[in-house]
Amino acid sequence: MAEESMRVLAESLHHEAAEKCFIAASVAFPVRHEPATLVREA
């Protein structure tokens, strides 16, 4: 789980990882990446 302040960073890192995914780039069909960021309650 992450702090609320880290949500934007987590989502941007996921986007970057999805763009660089070797497996997704090597197949002949679309691959969808859907992040789930959990935030710890205070």
C-alpha cells in the first residue's frame, strides 16, 4: 500500500513500465495494463 501522496508517482511509473514492456512489445495483439494503486488509510 502507498501513501496518498505517492499515488501520482506510482501511476506514472506504471505508465512508463507499460511502455517499456518487452512481452507486450513482442506479441501481435494488444496488451492492456491496468494499475491498481492501494492507499493506506491514515
